[in-house]
Amino acid sequence: DKTYRLLWCEIEYFVRGYKDISDNNHRHIHQNIIDRQKTDNENDSSIYH
């Protein structure tokens, strides 16, 4: 029972850590998209000016 509980704690910790990592990656990707749109807009305006 003790071993099982320890294993479950490790699994829970791993899952929580994995979720945090994936959330951070998703946020990072979203930020990259926003930055890319900004640079695209700046490039477009520099072409016209």
C-alpha cells in the first residue's frame, strides 16, 4: 500500500509537471504567433512607406 501510494504521488507529480510544461509551450507558441503578426505588419507598412 505504501509503495502504491508513493508511485501514485510520482505519477500525479509527473502529470502536473507535464501539464505545466505543455501550458507554457502553448503560451510560448501563441506569443510567437503574435510577434510574427506584428513583424509582418511592420514589414507591410515599411513596404508602403
